[in-house]
Amino acid sequence: MNIDSANTETTTRMMSARPMLVGTATTRDVIPGMTDDLLLHAGPPITWERASGPMRGAITGALIFEGKATDMVGAAELVQSGKIRLHPCHHHATVGPMAGVTSPSMSVYVLENAVHGNRSFSNINEGYGKVLRYGAYSEEVLDRLRWLNDVLGKVLNNALQGMGGLDMKALMAEALHMGDEGHNRNKAASVLYLKALAPHIARSAPDSETAAQVLQALGDNALAVLNPVMAAGKAMADAAQGVQGSTIVTVMARNGTDFGIRVSGIGGKGTDTRWFTGPVGHPKGLYFPNFTAEDGSGDIGDSTITESIGIGGFAMAAAPAIVTFVSGSPSDAVKATLEMYEICHTEHNAFTIPQLEFRGTPTGIDIRKVVETGITPRINTGIAHKNAGVGQIGAGLVRPPMSAFEDALMAYAKQYGFE
Amino acid sequence: MPIQTQLRHGAYYDSVVLMQLQAALSQLSGVQNVGVMMGTPANKALLAQSGLLTPEAESAAPDDLIISVLGKNADDSQNALAQVDSLLMKRSTGTEGDYLPQSLPAAAKALPSAQWVLVSVPGRYAADVARDALNMGKHVFLYSDNVSLADEIELKQSATAKGLLVMGPDCGTAIINGVGLGFANRVRRGPIGVVGASGTGLQQVTSRIHQLGSGISHAMGTGGRDLKADVGALTARQALSLLANDPQTQVIVLISKPPAPAVAQELLRLARTIPKPVVVNFIGYQPNESEASDGSVWFARTLDGAAQLAVNLLSSATPAVTIPAPAHARYLRGLFSGGTLAYEALLILQDYLPSVYSNAPLDKRYQLSNSLVSQEHTIVDLGEDEFTVGRLHPMLDNTLRLHRLAQEAADPQVGLILLDVVLGDGAHPNPASEIAPAIEKAKETARADGRDLPVVVVVCGTDEDPQNMAEQIALLEAAGAQVFSNNETAIRHVGECVQKLGGLGLANVQNNLDQPFAALNVGLESFAQSLQTQSAAVQHLNWRPPAGGNDKLMALLRKMKG
């Protein structure tokens, strides 16, 4: 067995995937394995007992939204008694930012990989302020969720169907040339997304006031496109999962307590449940006024799918405008990307960086290279408040625990008889 | 006054850069206080408080940069000011330029022209780095010591298979294409190539050659263990081969502490195949008489002697010899009637050919599997018992030999035939009368096949022998044979001819020495700085022990390469 050629197969699949955003639908109708007693969440598996503040808040909000609980005590009872089960989004072809909690009645984006045929899903971005993904579950949060479900989701579905689907890879590639890195900065991609959808929203909304509200919601939210971008990443990652002998990371994800990775050659296809975990780090970064690092939650969210498929922190050189998050200079942004080349198998054939003479982004994290060089992946991330419901308090840089990569390497060695 | 001030007009620097410059200057020896500031009134007041406001600084305008240094004495201050530019340069931020790669692939991406990797990391990590470099197709200068013998052998075998050089481990010195690696003296470029298993030996010889007015094409280190029997001079053989093919090199010097005898013999054989003078200084090695008298290898007793001899030989050396490609018909077949003559032939041919098969070989590995059929280079003693059962000795009866001669002549792989003719009382009364026509016929057979087939005959006899030696020789020569009356001379002549037929048997190594030197440097930063000083392209790595030095993970990673 040749590991390098297995890894080439993995990254080829990852890079050749072509996720098309085709519409929205209700979770219970489309997400495989979804049942009414199930909630999906970000990161590797978690229990109520070990869940962080934002995760508990989001679970509570989702159960109130589903009409199954009225407060956190009730939510805790349901989960601890096993009446409500928790699964990682990743086990169901799904990803969600921050807490990533996705419940049976929620609207989700539906993507289809035109090359490999797999589908992927992500919930709809709520915008800023008090939002479920940061663990807020007040009435205004739930009202917002209902509007996303009943109004915005339906308009988007009509618009996306009307336009015959949206090629997410092309959109992501274009945004990298407009100063986005695809994780912390999605300003350009969100504008491109709005621009593509606008005429179809105008046509498919029931009335002009609804169209205006939907356009406003998308236009005000520089993260509007984050969720479809993440779902596109998930479609690419799942296409790359399960290559015999490959040491490439297909997924990195955080639940606020544990950081988990999955490796293509360990375990089976996208629904496989093998994770290698370690304690989450606390991001270093800039905080909004009145907040400090003390207030920060442990690292959380599935948005690290972006780094897993070669953008986000790995494409930092493309986004010099946001290096201030880590009080760096534009040359530090270039160095950040150059450093990631050291642990990646290849350079992306579609995602390129003008500042590096259009070199492809570092793609396909090789656990061997991570362990050998001691360089862990660089992750750009938002920072959640440690208490449920407060929301985002900053943004910065975090690295996964090396132990997860070492454990994965040893498990690989055992599985393939290298010991 | 030990305070010295430098003004830079209209120079703008980021305040962080100025703070870093101030810190760097303060750390220089003999510096007591430093002020690095723009010439605003407030800043001048600050300088005045610390006694650094010289009249010159006082005169500065707000957009002038003031650098004031208080040294223990004026020289210290002057010295510090002289370093401002290089310190500023060091701290200037670029884009890709100041990213130090950590892994060899990333470094190779930054400097794609690098043909060499300089390795000076701690010994326990060095073999892995060298292995990675070889897998990337790079030559290795392995300065690190404490590399195990097993690793050295494995690295060199792998390098040889790939046509790459591993100089070292524990190689302190080399000069490649005018660029000194590790510890090297500055010597002019010239026509003498040096191969050395000893670092200071190499330095002494190259320095002496420079002092004597000549210069160095390339000087290659092998590491001290290369010439031991276990390693078998893999690097030295490659280095000699490179110099043999290098058009700039006219004379070669080989220096080493006394090698293992078998290795010495092997190296001398290779040296003799090179059509350039080779000066050998195996410190303390006593060449035997025939070696010492040899015209292609010269023995020197001391390092200085080697340098002098090399320089003296330059006048007689022929420049730029091209090496012939191996001929298809390249094997020697010797058909002897005299047992001791055959035995001596085998002995002498060791100096020229790595292996000669025989029905009575010196080394059992080269036993002919069937005495009636030759293999590669073969010397057959037809006087052996196996041939004389029920038949007269070949000194009396030529039948068997003439039959074998025809058989060899028909073999398209045969490039030279060697025969002996023993005269004297008791021997055949007129051997040439039978052998000469057979030689003529053999040459004709070969010619019909499009080959030239030289035949060498050694005649053992005197002018008083009953067969008439002069007449015998004349008959053989008329048949086209080259005739010698001294076995050793004949055999040495044959050895040289056969070497030429076979190409030189040089070691496999890529020759990219004449490309501009470019290297990746893993380990001591001073090696990278030294290369920069010599204007050679170098990419230094920010190397760290793999897997944080965890032995278990390192072992796993080693198995999981590729």
C-alpha cells in the first residue's frame, strides 16, 4: 500500500467534488437518519453533563422550538433521561456553525455533490446578536427561528429552485479573490450570494415586502453564506472520507468541550463514527468592547470544515484585512498560509490565492506531517461567550490539540499494521 | 567622547522596528546606552535626559532618525553604528522571504534549484533528514556525527542506487563548484579535484595547493568511516567517478587514513581506470613495488607531498579526457597452458577488473560453473587435471586450446584474447606453426562479425630454446598478435585494454556539480550564513525534532513514509 497515492486519491476526490446548493427543506424530511427524538449538534459526540454553556443553551432553545420543553431544566431532563438523543451533525451529512444544533422541524440548506452524488445539509444562518447557535433561547431568538423557517427558508427554496441551483465551489473560489478566507470573513461571498439570489427572490417571494425583508436579512448578514459554504465543505469532505490507507483529515469539529478529527483511511464512509478527540483550546484574538478572554467559551462549531477542505485559516493569505484579529500584519497572513503548506498533501486546483501568485490553497491535512513537524492546523474562529445566550464576543485564532493527531496516527498504525 | 550619533534624513521606520533596533543595539558588546528616535522636540528632550543628545542629534529635524550610542569607548560606539543597516535589514518584513520553512518539501518549494541538503542536526535525527533529502533527489552534505554505522551504510546504498552523493556523516569540509561547505578554506578554483575521508586532511591539502599557486575544482569529503570495510568506500568511489568525468579536473588527489586492505585495493583499481593522474595518500599505507611504479596512480607519503605531487603532475596531465562508452564486445578470455602464468594473471588483473572467472579462481565466487564455457572475464588454465585426463598437456598438444580459441572468437561478447606460449625442452617443437594460423582465423571470424579482436600472446622462453624464440614471435606477430616476453607486462597491458573496452566501471552518480551551487540548510544557521557570504543560494530551515523528539512516534512515522 502506498500512503501517498491513497492521499492523492483522497484530495482528488475532495477537490473534484462540486456541491450545488439546490434548495431548502425540513430536517426530518431530508436528513438521513433523522428522527423526532434526535438533535444534531456540532463537533464530536457530547453528553449533557459535559456540554458547554452555549451548547446547553442551544439544545434548550431547540427543544423549546420543537415544543418539547419550556426551559433548561426540562431540556436537561429530556436529554439526560435519553428521551432526546444527541448526535453529531457530522454523522448525518450535516454541519452547523457554533453549537450547530439542528432539530427535526428546522429548515436546512440542501446541497448535492454533482460529481460524487452525496448530499449535505446545514441550517440557516440567523445573523448576529442573540442567536441560538451561541446558546441564546429567549423568545426573540425563537421568533427569529420561526421566521427563518416559515418565511426566509421558503423564499430561498423557491429562489434556488428557480435559478436551477447555485455552484458553491465557483462562488467560494471567486470570494477568495475578493479578500475572504471563507471562515471568519465571508463578506464577499455573502454579497455574491445575495447578488445571485436577488432576482430570483424578487420573482419567488409572495409579495414585495417579504422580498424586501429577505433581501435585507441576507444583505445585513455578512455570514449569510457561511452555512452553505460549510455544507459545501461537508460535501467535499464526505466525498473524501473512507479512502483505504489515506492519512488525510476529512473533518475537524468542536463541540465546546472536545476537539475532534476524522481521518479518511480510518473507518468507513461519511457516516462513520470514529473520532480522535482532545480538549478544545481557547481562541486567542480580539474581543468586542467589555469582553475579555475570561469570558470566552471553549472552541466550538463545525465551521472548521472550511480549514479541513483547504480554506479558512489555511487561506489566510487571501484575507489580509482580518489579520488584525490576531494583531498581525498582512505578511503574517502570508506566513500563516505558508505554514499550512507544510502539513498538507497538496495545493487546491480551484481555490487559489492572488497574493501567492495564484498558488492553490494548502489542501488535505496529513496527520503524518502534523505529528512530524509539530505544526497543528491553524483555525480562524469566532469566539462564543461561555454563558448560554450572550452570543459572539470576539474572533481569533485557535489550534487543535496535538494529542488528537497523535492518537489518530497510532490508531492508523495499528489498523494498517505499521506497529 | 564615546557617544556617537548618526542621523538619517527623511527616513521613516515603523516604531516597532525602531524599538527592535534599539534593543538589538543595546545588546552589542561595549554598548552602554542607546537612543533610537525620530527627531521630534519631545524625543530630543528624552535623549537629553539620558545624556544622549549630542550637538548632532540636537540639529535633527522631526523627520530625521536619530541613532545615538554611548559605548565604553569611541570604537564600541562606532562599531555599533556600523551594524545599524544589517540590523534593520534583518528586521525588515517581507512576504515570503522571511518565512522559514520547517520541512524539506516546503524549503524545496522555496528554493527549487537546490541540489544539496546540508544536514547538521543532532545525530539521532540526522539519518532521517538525510533519508528525506535523498528521497527528494538531493545530494547530502552530512555534517552531523553520531550517526550509526548501519544508518550510514543504508543511506549510502540508497544514495548510490539513486545516483546521489552522501558526504559524511561527520563530514566537516567540502568545496563544491567553488563554494565551501562546513569548514572550508578559501582557495582559488583550479584543475585539482580532491576526495578526502578526513576533514582537516582535506583542508590542509586544498590550502597547500592554493599556496602552491594552483586551485581546486571540487573537494569532496566522504566521512571518516567511508573507507572502512563495512561501508566499502561507496562515497569515495562516487566522488572519484565524478572527478573522473569532470572536465575541469585534470589531477585527482585521494586522501584517507589507512583504509581496509580490500577497500584500498578496490579504490586503487578504480583510480587506475581513470585516465587522469591520481595522487593517493593513504596516510601510512605502504604501496607494493608494482603499485609504486604504476604510471596512473602516484603515492604520496604526506599531505604536503600529495599537494606538491598533484601540482607537479598538472604539467603532464592531459586536459579533458572523454571516457569511452562500454563496448558490446568487452570481455577478456585468457587461455593458458602454464598454471603459474594463469595464476599470476589472475593476481595482477585484480588491479584492473573487479571479477575474473576461472576454473582455478583466486576467489571461489568466480569459479566457472562449467570449465568448458567462459563467463564474462575468464582465465582458463588448460593444464589443470580436468583437461589432461586421457590427453597430453597443452604445452605439448594444442588441439584443445585451438578448439577453445575458435569458440571464444565466435562469442560476440569477447573483446580480447590472451594466450601463453611456453617454449623450451620438452615442449611442443613448433607451437607457433599451429597457433598463428588459429589466431589469424579467430580474428577473421570476429571481423566477419563486425568486431575487432585483439589477441595478446605472452611467450615464455629464451633465445637458446630449441624452438627459435625469434622465429616463433615473428610467426605470431605476422598472424596479428601482440607479443610480450614478460608475463606481468603482458597482463598489465591486457588489464588496461580490457578496462577501456568495458568503460570505466565508474560508480553511479548524477553529475550536476557544474550547476550554480544551491542548498537547503537543516541545522546550524552559521552554515547558511556562510553560504550567503559566498553568494551561494541557500534556504535555511526552521528545523525542529520530528514529533517533538518522541521516539515511538518517530519510529511510526519512519515506517509510514511513502
